Amino acid sequence: MASAKSELSQTLQDITHAKLRELSRKQEIFLSHKATTLQTVQALDSKIERLAALSNGLKTCFGIPVVNGRMIRGHTSNHERLEITLANIDRFLKQAQYDPSISPSIMQRWQQSLLSNLEMQTLKYEFATLFGQLTMEWLSTKKGPPPDDDVSMSEEPEQLPGAEKLESRKQWEDAVFTPLELDTDEIELLLSELFQNPSKDAKDIRVAFKELQRKVQVFEESLTYSRLFSASTLRWTISGLMASDLLTEEKRTVLKDFLNNAIILDELSDVLNMRMTALDAWSWGTEVPIEQRRQLNGTYNIYMHEDLIQAIFLQYLGVKWSVFFKSAFTEFRKASGVWKSPGSNIPEIDKSRREFFLGYRSPKHSVQSTREKIYQKGYFVSQLLDYEEQDRSLDQGEEEADFAQFSAAQVPMQTAASQSYGRKRTKQTARKSTTVWPKKERCRSRGAAVFFEEEAGVDEGEDSDDDYDTDNGREVFNPKNPMDAKQNLLHLLATDILIKTQLEGELTCFRSKYDSLNPDLSHATIHAVLGFFGVSEKWLGFFQRFLKAPLKFIDDPHAEPRQRQRGTPGAHVLSDVFGESILFCLDFMINQKTEGELLWRVHDDFWFWSSNHQTCVTAWNAIQRFNKTMGISLDPLKTGTAQVQHKATKSPTSLDPALPPGQVRWGMLYLNPDSGHFEIDQQMVDSHVEELNRQLKDQVRSVFGWIQAWNSYATTFFTSNFGKPANCFGRKHVDMMLATHERIQRVVFSLDAEGGKSDVSVIQFLRDIICQRFNITSVPDGYFFLPIELGGLELSSPFIQLVGLRDSLIEDPTTLLDKFLEAERDAYASAKVRYEQRLNSTQHAAIHNQGFYPDDAHTFISFEEYIRYRELLGYGFTGELKEVYEKLLQRPEQQHIECDPNGAVFRELNQLSGHQNLRGIKSNWRNMDAYWKWVAELYGQEIIDRFGGFNIVDPGLLPIGMVSLFRSGRIQWQE
């Protein structure tokens, strides 16, 4: 039986064939009428007669009906403006027969206008045919070497990566099919120290953890209801499953049919409810087929091919457990006296003195409170789901570049390192967080704060992230997917480097990633941790059966299935539940050991930094103990430490040998400890350019396939791995990104056959291919960039987005700190003046016996005491550190291109108002995003001059919508 994907491909091919035949027929008729019209016109001498013949010929060419010598308007949907022009010219010609003031030049302009309509329609037919030919080329392309006479980008010999794939598979098999024996008593001991410490200070933790265990029991009881599955629950279950990396395109197509069929959903609900009641008897069956596939970043994933009903069942249970544990862990973290914060370490005497001299300053409006909100909303067990319908979108190409592929100390790539990253999802808008931050009780002493409250701007209301009031600022609170969260981590670290090196002299940071966490995770560890949390034997038994799947590679049909002994199945929500539950213990452990510092973690990737060098050592030692106990290890090639110091630091701290060696890296960036900036590793870029060339060469037989690969690799992948621009990076970082993109394109396209330089660009390369294959010599630049819905090729440009952001960035972020230091000095001086003016007031004397009254009440606090808690407290002046922190984290807004409302581009955009399913370039200028506004203004006039509007291909001539749908599928990267 043909697969669903091949059936869709064949259907698209059949539709395109039919439309091409009809297009060819219409084009032939048009060209025949055009030739006849031009011959007739050339045979006439009178300008008026020639114009009349040309007008009549156009009516025939465009199928505009004429009855009794009069044109009947409104019968052609695409030629309304031409009908108006023809009707007017017919009447003008009547005037010209009698009126000698109608000059030959006017009639020449009329003639030129009519001839241009003929040429534009000729061009539209030509490019409609080209679009159809490109579609057929794409659908019929099979893998294989490109023809010898094709345009080539390089003459480098193709390398065979078969050995790498085999080695990767061997390492995966060695890990997955070999059990890891651990001392579970040590795990129990570690967890008991964390959650059941008998000391008096840990009472709040014990109470909160007991409540967590109680919630586990209640949740399990909720899963015993007889009708858990229904049509409504299946809709969100199937939607989430379709968005995962678990399914093939064929199975996604089948699930789409399920969603549209209420009878199937009802029957499926019955089957799954029966399966739920027999949970104790659940199994995988005799075998689960698995497949190894290459990813864009060069690593390999292992994919399971379980049957659809099994996949839906496991997706539902995974989501339910994920949402539950996210809620339970969050309530544990929010419980009073459990999660530490540096703000709680301020001595009471210091609080009293500050309140006396300065008035009350809320810790809610501080750098630390903002930092903790960002952590809580974007990083706390972030791989778990907030709600059942939640989805995290990833575009094709949004993958982290793997440094291990290009390290000087390169080791064979482990298949599961990529697998452990979790589910990569198709785009869907995530629901915004609605968390309300609880109001905390405050102990207020009655002192000078009595008359400072109004000036201090005390806010007694609930604290939330609403004060972080820009859309770009809010992104750091609500990263839409794990990749976005990692981009934000770079901004958070870069911001703290700027602040802490300037104000405290230095910052130490380490970053690491677990080495194949999902495939290497011990089943004993999973069992011990979940059991400690209160999961029952019934569910522990189910989880063990889920883990111990009988696996068999589909390319090895004669092999016997082998039972998994270690690790978790990739791309399953339950696997995320296991991993996050274990690493939640690490998060809490670091918080407790470092007195409230944060381990910034996105699943298996974590970062830690502090201005206190010893705190970093403490955190690293705790991680080492945790890893040894849980039987998990770190990837040495993704582990490193950096120490950044201010140039004026008098006594710099030397790096403790306990901290891990290596660079702090992410994507194609590394943290330069000398400059304190993230910089692009150009050697790593060069390695990926070689891989880009190889992948493009594999796709060169199809223009559409080549562009799809180019957009994902050259634009999305590179741009994502250069780090998203933000104020903390400054304008210099965007300039570095632009220069690197320019270099990439010059390397890919600027070497001719003899190795010399040439002026070939991406559009010239594609133009040459189109000329060679389809004999079209004049292709406008805009054709390559316009969206498919308008008949363009939708080539993506990395330069437009970056140039549009560049001038919105702060050129030098250190200037913000310079201004802060000035504002801080001014605020201190103002506070001192205000205090001294009230020093002898009756109000000041009256408070002497009402509360705390320091011995040095007649001397205002020193500047050193005033700035002691810059990050932990709000100071209440304009330009305070919290404002600087938030400003540095902001991502720039696109500077929008303007459009003349009286110009041709604006006018022709309005002509698109009747078109359906437009993306990118739309009829309403305000509804277009900045990228497409740029494209419309940059290339619009050229397209209008050539085609008479933005429609390169008239709607209906070709299955453009189906092409757009089919092209949205995933790319199979060459191995």
C-alpha cells in the first residue's frame, strides 16, 4: 500500500499535470491571439485604426466578451483594471476621430499601455509554466548525484559518513542494552538529606514534601476513572502527538484524518479506555521497530515506530503526568520556607537601618526578584508542561550546533545526545502564562519610614511581571520553546557579566550538558526517585514496562528484538517526566547548597554563575556528587568554565582547579573571558559551511528542494546558532552576525571552477539553474523572495531581519551602567539631603520612642552601606539597577520600512484583498510583519513593473496552496 505521503505527492503531481495541461492550452490560445493582433496592428497606417485594432485584439486575448460591438465588463475576475482601461480608450478614440487636439504622443502612450498589458500577461504565463515545472521537478526528484551538466557550487569530493553512523549506532547500542547497576541506598540517602532532613531548620521542607507525596496519591486516584478518554481529550492528545518528532509524515497524515472523523474518535476512545482499565497487563508487544536518522547538526537520532494506538495512549499518560508534576513541583517551590533566595540573607539589623534612613524598599522591585521570576516562569522544570494543550514550536533549522562534531578532541558522536533534547514541535502559539505572584507579609518597624513611604513609592499591591512592560522584554519570561530558552540564557549571562564585573569586579560561570541523558539514564534511578516521590508500585511497574521496550532496527529484519536495559525512549513525554523529576532534585540541591543561587537549566543543559567564586565551586561539587549518586555523566566537550574580570580589578581571583576545564560554549558561540563577550567561532562556521555545501549539492536537482534546504540551514540554523540580538550584546554582535553571513555566502558561491573569485550570489546561482534547465533568461530578483502563494520561490534572507534590528540596539551596553552609576550617586545625595532636612523636625523626634532608633541616627548612612544591596532591593529612583537589568535583556524591535500610501506598492497590495490564504505579503500593510514589509518595498516596484502587480502567477492557474502545504514537511538530510 502506498504511504500517505506518497499518495499526497502523487495527488499533487496529478493536479499539477492537469493544471499544466490547461495552462498550456490557455497559453497557446493567448499567444495565437497575441500574434494575430500584433500582425493586424502592424499592417495598419492610421494611429487611430492601430489603437482600435489593438484594443479589440486585447479583448480577444484576455477573453473579454464583446456583444454588438460593445464590451461586456465583469466577466473576468483577474482583469478588472484592464477592462476599465479598454473601455476608456474606446471612448477616447471616438474623441480622437474628431478632436485634432488629441496629439500623437497621447495615442502613443495609450498604445504603449496596451502593449505592456500583453507583455505582462505573456510573462505571467511564462512564470506560471515555470512554477509548474519546478513543482514537477521537485516531486519527481529522487536521491542521487546531480547531472554532470548541472550548475555546481563546489568541486569538492563528497565524503561518505557511513563509518560515523555505524559508530554512533554501536555506542547507542552499548549504552541502551547494558544495564547500569547503582547503589539505590545512596540515592535514598541523598533524597532524604534533601527532602526529609530531620533538622529544625528543615521543617518547612519536610511538610511541603509530605504534601507533594500526598498529591501524587490523589493524582493516581484520578487516573482510575472509567472514562478518561473521550473525543475532546483525544483532540489535544493527537494534536500534541502530531507535533512531536515521534511520528513519520505518513502517520501524521493518518492522525489528521482521525481528528476530522467523530466516529473514529469515539471508537478510539472506547479502545483506549479498555486499555486503561487493564493497565497492569499493558506491554509493548513482541517488538518495537526503531530507525536511525541524521539531524541537521550532524548528530543521529533513534526513532521508535510504535503503532498509532499505542502512541496515542502513551502520549496521553505522558501529558497527564507531566502537567501534574509541573504543578506539584511548582507548589513545593512556592511553599513558605522551602526555596531559598539571596534576599532572605540580608541581616535584620541592615533591614532596620535601611528602613530607618531610607524608608521601606520592596525586594519585589529588584534585580534579584526579576531574575527569580524569569527563572520560575522560563526555566523551572521547563521541559514539563504547564497545561495539556501546551506546545513548544521549533522551526526547521532551530537546532543547536554540536561542537563535538568539530572539536580538536573529536570523539565519535553519540546518537542519543540529540535524542535526549526532547520533542521538536511544529509551530503553534503558546498560551501566555497567567501566574499570579502571591503577596507576602512584611514585618515593618515604625521609624523614619513613616514619612518616607510616599517618596519611596511603596507598592502594597500584588507583584507580577506586568512591570516588565515591553513585548520584547516579556519574551525572557515566556520562552516559546527550549531553543528560545537557551537563547535567553545567553542574554541573562551576558547581562550579569556586564553588571557584576562593573559593580563587583568579576564573575565566574560554568556550563555543561549531560552526556546522552535519556539513553544513559539508569532504570534503577528512575524507579528510586519516583518511588521516593510517592508513586505507587502499580505505576512504577507500568513505567518499568514502558522503559524495557523490545527494540529492533528496521534495517536489520532478521535480528531478534533486544530489551532496553537503560535509558528512556526518545521523543516521548513520559521520558521528559522521568528526566525532569530527577533533575528537579538537582535544582533544589543547588538552591540549598548555594543559599539561594539558581541553576539555570533547560532539560539536560545547565549553566551556573556567580560573582562569588567559591559559590561556583560549591555548586560544582554538589553537581559532581549528584551525578555520581544518580549514575549520570557530563559531556566533557560541552563542559567548561570562564572567569570574567573587570580590567580595573586589583586582586583578581585565580580559577579554582575544582572547576571544570574547557570553554563556555553554546551553538557556534564561545564566551571570551578576556572581552567578556560571546563571539562567533569562525572555524566552526567553516566546518558547517562544508556541510552546507554537501547538503545543497544533494538537493541541487530540485530548485524547490534546494531552497528549502537553504532556508533551514543557511538562514535559520546559522542565525539561531549565532545568538539572538539583545541590548546586552550591543550592536557589535549584530555586525559580527552580518559579516559572518556575508562570508558564508561568499564562500559558498564565489569560487569558480578555477578557484578564482566571481560575483555569484544565491539568487544568481538559482537564476543560472533556471536558465539552464528551463531556458528563462530574465528572472527578476523579487521572484526569488516573494512567498509561494504569490508565485514566488520564498527564498529566505538572513540579512533583512538583522539589518532591520541593528539600529534598534544600544550601540554600547556599558553606557547604561555608566548612567546608572551617575544616577545612583545623585539618588544617594538626594536621600541624604532629605534626611538631613528632617533631622531636627518634630516628626523625626516623635519617632524616637516608636521603634528602631540607631545610635548614629544623626549621621546619614555611608555610600558603601547605601549600595550594599543593589541587586536584592529596589531603590526607587529613575534609572536604578533593575531598570538597567531589564533594558539589557530586551531584544530589539524591528525597525519597520515605511510605505508611501499614494505609491504603487501600497496600491498593488490593496489589489490582493480578494485573495485567500495569503501569507507574508498581504493586502493590509499594517498586518504584515517587518520582514515582509521589507521584501515588498525592496522588490515590489520591480515585480509590479514586470507583472502588473504582486501576483506573479494568477490564482487558480496552479495548485499553489498544495505546494505550500507539501513544502512544509520535514527535510530528510543527506547522511
